[in-house]
Amino acid sequence: MAHTISERRRQQRYKEFDPKAWREQQERPRRERLHAKRIVDLWNKRAQAGRPVSFFPTIATAITAKMPNLSSPAF
């Protein structure tokens, strides 16, 4: 019989033995979401102002930002 620990216990041990890495792992999704939101906001503002956009956010970036609808630029 294999002796494995539960996912909950594994996370507890990870937190105990390497608290800095554990905090980083917990914080990463929030930072990624904020970064994606900034990118989408920048693109929307440039497009709405009629300024040329030099990039287009990826679909994954828009979904991560929880902003799946981008404002279309005036071409």
C-alpha cells in the first residue's frame, strides 16, 4: 500500500518549510490578473482616443483580466 499525503497536508508542509515560496505561489494569480488588466485598459484607452495602437492584447490576456470585451479601435 502506498503511503501518500493528502493535497491539504502537502500544502501545509510547503507553507511550513518554505513560507516565502508559498506566499509567492499564492500571490502570483492576483499579480498576473492586475498586469493583464493594465494591458487591456491601456489598449482600450488608446483605441477610444483614436490613437494608433501598436499592439493587440491576446485573448488569454483579456480573459485573465476578466475583461473579455475589448473596445474596437476606430479604423
